Amino acid sequence: METIRLTMAQAVVKWLIAQKTVVDGETVPLFPGVFAIFGHGNVSCLGEALHPVSDRLPTWRGQNEQGMALAAMAFTKARRRRQIMVAASSIGPGCTNLLTAAAAAHANRLPILLFSGDTFTHRIVDPVLQQVENFDDPTVTVCDAFRPVSRYWDRITRPEQIVQSLPQALGVMLDPADCGPAFIALPQDVQSEAFNYPAAFFAERVHYIRRPAPDPRDTSAAAAIIADARQPLIIAGGGVHYSDAGGELTDFAVRRGIPVVETVAGKSVMEHDHPNYGGTVGVIGSASANALAAQADVVIAVGTRLQDFTTGSWTAFQRPDVRFVSINAARWDALKQHSQAVIGDARLGVEAVDHQLGNYRAPEGWMDTSRAEMEKWNTYLDSWLDRSDTPAAYQSVIQTLWQVSDPDDYCLSAAGGLPGELNMGWRTKQVGTFDCEFGYSTMGYEISGAWGAKMALPDRDVVAWMGDGGYLMMNSDIYSSVFSGHKVIMIVCDNGGFAVINRLQVNAGSEEFNNLLASSRHERMTRVDFVEHARSMGALAERVERLDQLAGAYQRAKEADRTYVIVIETHPYQWGEGGAWWEVGIPEVSEREMVRLARGQLEAERKLQRIGL
């Protein structure tokens, strides 16, 4: 057997380069790049292995490990899970900085490959710099913290173990049901050890994402339920994007006369003006979609995990006789709410159910209802353009920029008030142009994610929306985007703190406290000059005082040669309205009357919750 003698780190890199996939008919690297911050634990071995192959496996330097992994996550989301980025860290704090991003990728079912340095397996020098010692179990290091937030976890203690481990990690990342982050700890002494690896291990291999077909018995049962429906509703989730099932789903909806509403992850499955489009459903959804959900007698959930923001904490579906059909590659998701599960690829599942439905079509009046609800909702959104509030409301900013945006502008956001306003108010002009990280609601994703998305979509404008809170939490990848030449447009809506949580706090009956800057403990009330801050990191930036200045600023941003930041002050108390109820904990006992009233409302709403059957 032919062998090649390499260190473990060199073998890992050589294997990464050998893995290929096919995108749009072209064979391309499955792993197109590595994000890395080097330190002890990854610089002298993994870094040494990456340097000679930087023309085939580029290494990008981030400013924070969490940001790098979030960029990797946004990259693979923009590529619909067909390519996977790597993020590598040293030991200690570099490793644990990756933890939040791993959890975000896990919740969002997105593949990223994480390598972290680890302590010496021989333990002679324990504790090594940055090592956290576990007194009861010396085998435990901070790398073990990734076990609950990884779909695949391993620690390589002998160099030959990667021959088994790497293909298994990749198998998980490419699995449509188990997809998520793979974490592999690479102890720094083992990285340096050499082994005679089989040459065949490094042979080029082309991979693909499998399309598991559903069981015909499940599709038959699902079709029987739908065939009895008079007001069916399709909920399109992120799995529709990843399965590339949007065309089939749209065709199914048109021929069967069924409205389609979207989740946060599924947004931009359909254009906003499609006759079957009913809006975005749930807590941060539209009044149109939630009205349809309340009336639906059969809900066909495709590629969604039905989280509480989608279901209004399971109060959105108000008919007592409503039934659920769930088409999902993941058994865990397909079985929720005692749905009739169709376990398999979203595209194949839709096609199989469609094949069983014969001549079924929902009554015409149901589509008339959907279109009437959408007409009312669009009128409501348009009304935000007529307002002259100073400072402007989020929704006014969104509608103003929506008017002048190009169809293929890629809209990206994350936690805070903007995701809700964008989810309900941004009207998709082209399929596949929206990324709101709300699976884990990761504040800080906006800037790092935009950097990664631009790498994935170099020929399109990536527009990152964020509040001042998100900007302050994680902004160093503004510099990364300028430094690496990945231009992003950033819209910073400054409303003076964590305004959306302030809203939740007040709605739950509490006093404003520790969310807006004005209600937080302080000695000197200062507001950050985001324009000068962004400029200090090499970006171009400007402040917009009025809504009528936004269109011109956006055009200048599009024409700019580097990352461009537009800052506008926004109103901390004005919000779009259309979403469903959301359950949060409210004290059962309180001296505040407003808290007691909120608790009473909570108890009333909980009576509308579906428990299961």
C-alpha cells in the first residue's frame, strides 16, 4: 500500500483540499477556505501546514474567533449548505470564543467545521498556558464544552485517528437530517506527530447532499389529510432553501390553490407579489399570515422545526380541528405536534404528496381570502412611507430602502428589533435573498455574517442591518471586510440601546430598566459616533438625518469601493404590528399592578395553546 508520511496537521489540510463538490454543474472545493486566528495550539503545526497551500485553501484572518465562525456559518447558509468553511482556533479563550457560533450553527442546522488546539495528551507540562484544569477528571478540557453544541465531536489523541474521524465528521455535515457543526480537538503534541498515511486517503472525492425519499405509506396518509382540507396552509421553512425545493413547492401551491407563508429561515422562498404568497408567520410575522394560520384546517409544514416564534408559542393555529402534515428530512422535526410525518427530502416529499393528491384543489374562496389579507398588509406597510416621525421608525427606514433596493440585494440581520421589523416588512423581490439568524438569535452575527455572506456571493450587494446594540457587541469584522476586500453595505439604526428588549420588559409589566442607555446605570450619557468609529476601521461611512436622504446614501454605498456604513437615528418606541403572541415568563406574584395585569394576559393566552393532539 502506498503511503505518505505527514504530520497529523499536514494530513488534515491535505485531506481538506481533496474534498470536492458540484455547484451549478462545476466541480469546486467542498472546503473553500479557512478562518483562523493563530496562537499556541494551532500556529506551529496547523498554521505551518496551511501556509504552503494558501493558493488552494485560502486562510482568512479574523479579529475574534466567534466572528470567524459566524462568518463561516453565513457563508454556508448563502451557499445553501453546499460548501463548508473551516474555523480554527488556539487553545483556551480562542477555543471558547467559538462556542456561541457553534451553538448558533447547531440551532440553525448549518455545517461548519471547527478545529481547536488542545492541551498536551502526555500531560507532563500540565497546566499549559490557558489550560482550565478539571480536578475530578484530567481528561476534560474546555474543548469538552462543545459536546452539547456539536453534531459531531472528537478529540484526536493519535495521528492515525483522523483517517476514521474526518470522513465521519463530513458525513454528519452533509447529512440533511443531522446537519450541523463538527468540532474536532487537535492536541498540540499530536498535531506535530507524523504517520505513514495511506495515499488513497488523499484521493480527490466528489461529495453531494443526499435526497432521502419518504416512505410511500407516509405520503399516502399525508395526502389523505390534505384532500379533506378546505383551508390548507403551507408553511415554508429553511429546509425548502436547502433542498432547493422552492420551485416545486410554488408549483404545488399554485396548482392546488394553497397559500404559502414563510418562517424566518424560510423567508424569500417566494417573491412578495406572487399570488399565493401570504406573508411571514408567527411572533415577528405579518398580520396576513397570522390571519391565515388562525383559519387553517390543515397546516403543511415543509422544512421547518416549528419553533415558538413560528407558531406564536402554539397559539397561532386556532381551529380546534386543525391537523398538521410535516415534510422534513429530520425525524425529530417531522414528528412535532403529533404531525403526520413525511420524513425525507423536502423536494421529494412535496413531489410524492402531490403525486398522491389526484385532482384536489382547495376551494377558490380560500385563495381570495389570502389575497385580500395580503392586500391589507401591503397597504399597511406602504403607510410607513407617509410618516414623518423624527427620529424615524424602523419600518419607515425599511420601506424607504426597500423601494430603492435591487432585486438581488442580499438582506442580512440577526437578533434585536430589526429582525422582527425586516421579517414582517421586507418584501422579497427575488428568491433566496434574505438571511435573518433567528434560530439562535445571535446578536453580533450581523457584521461577521455579512463578511462571510459576501465571500459566498461576491457578485451581489450584501446589506447588513443592525441596531446600535448589535454594532457595539461585535464590530471588529468591519475591519475584516475592508482588509480582505469583501465590501458590505451596513445599515446602523441607532435607537439608544436594546430597544426591543425594553419593549418586552415594559409589555411584561416591568419598569424600563437596564436596556435603553437612558435607563441603564451611568455617570456620563454619551452616544457612540458610529460614523467615525467605522471610518477608523477603514470603512466609508455617513450619517443620515432624514428619511429623504436615505436613497442617496444607499446609492453612494452601492457605488463605493469598500464597506460602507450608513447610520440613522431610529425611534425606540415605534414598531410594526402584525405578529402573534409569544410566551415569556411573567411573575405570578408581584407588587406591581402592571405585572399582575400582564400575568393575567399570559394566563388567558395560554388557554389558546395547543398541547399536542
